[in-house]
Amino acid sequence: MLMGVVNAQLSDAAIGAASAGAAIGAAASVAGSRTAELEGLSDAAIGAAAAGAAIGAAAAVAGSRTAELEGVLNQRTVELAETNEKLVAVDKKCIQLQKEKELIEKKMQRIEKSKEQSTKELREQLDMSQENVRQQLKTKDQKITGVMDELATVNALYNEALVDLEQSKADDKELSELRLMKAAIDTKEKQQAGAKRLDEVEKQYKDEQVTRKKYFNQMQDMRGKIRVFCRVRPMLKFELDRGQQFGLNLPDELTITHPWKEEKKHREYNFDTVFNPGCNQDQVFEDTKHLVQSAIDGYNVCLFAYGQTGSGKTFTIYGSEKDPGLTPRGVNELFQIIDKDAGKYTFSVSMYMLELYQETLLDLLAAKATPRMERMGSMSMSARKAEDDNRLEIKKDPKGMVVVNGATVVEVTSAKQLTAAIEAGQQRRHVASTQMNRESSRSHLVISIIIETTNLQTQNMTRGKLSFVDLAGSERVKKSGSTGENLKEAQAINKSLSALGDVISALATEQVHIPYRNHKLTMLMSDSLGGNAKTLMFVNVSPSDSNVDETQNSLLYATRVRTIKNDAKKDEANKDATRFKKMVDQWKEVAGMDPSARPPVDETPDEGPTEDDYNP
């Protein structure tokens, strides 16, 4: 607007200047003309005319310059108009953009509001999820705390049992000392206080003994599954002479590992105890002798050894004259306990001894065992089996304990008698020499000791069985070099162990049907595997790297056995049940006699109820 006013004023000034110049020029021209006319005037007049002409010329030039400036001004005016039009267009564009900006801001406000709402809802959901997770974690923490409390309670009970056991041993030692003191006091007219103290200690000893048995049986029951010990024999001289290496690793007393083919990691097996080659017979028996007490307490106990031929099974179960094994040591432990408790219980000990040779069950304690075995040696296999089936029959009593009807049962009263009977049976067992073992057992051996205990105060009777089973070793014919009769024996042994493996696999996988009846060996051991026995298995292995395949098979076998659960139960009967059982046995004995040899009715032994039994 201001520029328009300035341009108008400049245009008016230029026009005025041009008009003035034109007027001056015209006047000068008139003056010059007039002056010329006045020729003859003086020189001053001529000079004035010349000056007027010059002034006119200058005015004409000024008019021309003014016209030129006016053209430039008009051009600038046109440019200014175009610029104003562009400015107007820009203003309109700005207004349009301002409106779009306002629309975008409104959209942003709506989006921001929607975002805030969504964020609020998601936060609420997150808070709810976090609260649920916190509740779940709190519940799990409470469960874990409960389990930890239960574990602490079990550990406390176990530690308390150990303390009680140690206290019982200390009390036993103290009792022995006090008994000696009592004998000395009796010879010197013992004082009343000493006798009272001895009676108190005697009572404490009895209470501790009962408590010890309870805790011991509880610990055994808590273990539940069949216990498995692994024993590694030392390397033999002929193995070292052949350049064979020790191929096993024993990281600790519970673990055994060995390399396997091209596997980078050693195969590992865990057992209840692993005895290295340096462990002697004393150490092995120390971990097993408590089972003798269980048999006396009325439980069915079985110790058996499994492994390849030449792995040390017979040495573990029976040992040698200079270094006795589990059986001789168990016999001595049995009668030591009997002698110690003779004032509180009466004991009856009997035993039978069987050999399973080529699927034929033989009685090793039969009075005429040798002639019979010679006669059976000349029979065909079918005739031998018929002879065997007629004589020996494998059954189970009502308590689930395996009994062999027809087997010779020998009653013994001392460790010496029992040892002599076992040695007599051992002399009749089948053995042979192979390339794997100089004295290889060619049969399965079962030694069963029956212990009947009667409490002198309550007259309650318990009946336990302690069995030692020395299984014949599995063997590969190529390695053992068995031929002829030895080959037949090896085939029969492998067949029986295969049947035993089927039973163990069925028990380990908890199948409904357990194939006990597929073989006499499995029938004999049916109460020890998945039955009512407290069972301890020794898996004997060779450490030689040349026997790693057989060792692998034995360890896998033992690992499956370790998963089997037995239901060990005490065989106990009260006074009345014992008395009626004796009556039934007597009546059966009389019923089986020839009628002419039967005693008169009034002379028949009778321990039935008396008149006092019906009068309170």
C-alpha cells in the first residue's frame, strides 16, 4: 500500500518536471527567435538568446530522462503486482495448511486419548496377571516349604535312629561291664543299690534293643527297593600276563563307570555300595550282617550273587577256608545273636540245601544223595526230570514264602553243625574247569536257613528264612571254550538266567503277569524278587577291559533289579495260633499213619484247649 503511494508521487513529479522543461524550452525558443529578430541588438542580447537555447535543450533532455524513468517505474509496478498476487496465493495456502494442521492436531488428540485408554486397560490386565503369578509363586513356595519340612523331619528321625543305635551299643557295652560287676558283688554279698542299678540298666537295655529293632526295620522299609551291592574283583595273574588292562573307574563308593565303544562319555551306574578290589571279606560282611538280625526277627531274607563266570560270585557267597565269605560269617553271626538272647527266647534252626543243575533240582543233603545222583547221571534228561518232579516240589506257604516239599531239612543247634552240613552239601555240587575259571560252578546253589523264635514271656513265635543263593555265571562259549557236557551245562545256565532276566524285566516295568513259572530258578526266587523278602543282590564284575561287554550286561541287569520293590513282612504268630498249628500238625501226622499203628484216641498227643482256657 505504501509502495503505491510513493509511485504515484514520483509519477506526478516527473510529469511536472517535464512540463516545466517544455515550457522553459518554448520560452527560450521564443526568446531566441525574438532576439534574432532584433538583430542589431547588443552582444548581451545575443548571449541571452544563446543561454535560453541551452536551457531549452537541457529541459528537453530532462523530459526525455523523466519518460525513461517512468517506463522503469511502470515495469516495477507490474512486478510488484505479480508479487502481491503470489503473496495472496501463499496466504491462502497458509490458511489451508493451518486448517489441515488443526485437523491433524484433533486427530492426534483422539489418538492420544485412545492410546491412554488402551494403555490403562493393558496396565490393568498386566497388574491382574502379575497378581495371579504372585499367587501361584506363593502357593508353590508354600508347597516347597512343606516338602523341605518333611525332608527335615525324615532326616531328624534318621539321625535320631543313628544316635539311638550308638547309644544302644554303648548301653550294651555298659551292660556287659555291669554284669561282671554284678557277679563280683554277688560273691561279696552285693549291695542293694548296685542290684537296683543293674536292674535299671537291664530294663534300659531291653527298651533300647526294642527301639533299635524298630528303627532298624523302619530304615530298611524306607529303602523299599531291593538293595544292590557291586563288587569288583582284583585283576588275575593270567589276565595281566596277557596284557589286559583295568577297564573300570570307581569315582566313589556308590558309583562305577566304564568306557563303551566310541562313546565320548563313560557309562555310569549307581548302586547302594560299590566294593573296590581292595575291599576284604570283613568289609563286605559288615554292610550285610544286619540282615541276619532281620531273619531272626521273622523276615524272609535273601542274599544272592549274579555275574559272569569267573567274576567272584562263589568267593563272595562262600569264600574259602582262610577267607570265609557271607555264608560262613552269617552262620557265626546267627549263633552269636542266638547265644546272646538265649535267656529271652528259644530258637529252632534248620536248613535245606538245593542245587539246580541242567534244569534238574537236586537235594544236596539227602542221605542217599550220591547214589541217586549217580543213578540220575545214567538217566536220560526226561527221566531225570520225572524223578526230580516226583521228589521235590516248589510251593509257597500262606505267608508267601517259598518252600520245597520233599527237600531234606536238617535241624542244627550250633554254628559248627550248620557249617558242617553246608560243607557236606558243597562237596556234592557240580563244578568244572573252563578257560575263564579254573573252578567254575556249573549249577545254581540255594542254601536256606529257617529260624523259629519263641518269646519266653509272650510265647509269640516268629519264623524267618535266611537264604544264600550262588547263581552260576553267565558265559560266552567262545571265551569259556566249553564243549561236550560243559557246553550243555553252559546252555542250561544261560537259559535259566535268561528266564530270570525276563522276570526282572517284567517286575521293573510293572507288568501284570510275572513269568515266574517259566523256570525252576525263577520259581525258587519268586519270594525274593517282587515277593515278601528283604533282598540284597551282589553283582560281581570283572575289571578286565577284555570283559567289558559281559560287565556292561551284568551292570544293566543289576540296575533293573534295583528298581524292583518287595513287600517285606514279618512272619509272626501269637501263642494261641502257635498252639493250634502244632495241634493241626500232630493230627496230620496221625492221619498219615497206618491205621494199625495209630495210637488210641485217648493217647493221641493233644495240646488243645484245657478247661482253664474256658474259665476266665
